[in-house]
Amino acid sequence: MKSPLVTRAFDTPTPDLEELVIISSPFFPHKLANGYSNPTGSVVSSVNGTGIKSLAHLVTVLRDLKDPLSPLNSAAGEGITVFSRTALVAATDEILTDNGVRAQGSPDMMAVWQPKAGN
């Protein structure tokens, strides 16, 4: 097992890796996810080459992306998922509504997601 869930389970947090970010469920059904395997249990290692330190850091990286494509890498060689940033942003409300999700994120992560005043 090369998964960080096993190899780093008892590691002390560091500035470079405060917590593991785990994909806890399959993608919601939507044409954007067609062709991708079930990512459940994968640990997110990077987005566009930026190493992910924590869930709040992942949200910040996703919020600040400017590149048209967003490669999301998982640890332990589990694969790379590439989405169109514009298509994902445009489909978010539809995906949430279609799947009965009432909020895009928890209050603490939505505070990170919202752009800061003046940005």
C-alpha cells in the first residue's frame, strides 16, 4: 500500500502537510465526470502542480486558479483528473441542485472560498 492513508497515518503535521485531503465519495453524476473512475479514498496531492497542505489550502488553490484546465493529482499514483475550470464553475449550481445538496460547502470552507474584499 503506497497510499498516504497508510504510510502517513501517524505522521505529525508539518508546514508542508498539515492534513491529508481525502476524496470521501464518488463524483456526483454529471457529464463532466464521465470517463473518470471512482476517486473515493484517494488523497489529493496537488492541483496544477501546487502541493496541497490542507483542506483550506485546497479550497484556496481552487478559488485562485486562473488556468483553463485544472489537473488534480492524487497520491500513490492513483491518477490525474483534469477538469475545465470554467465548465466546473458553470455547472456547480446544476450539480448541487440535481443531487439535493443544499450548500456548496461548510461555513468555514465557504469563508475561504469567498473572495476577500478588494480582490
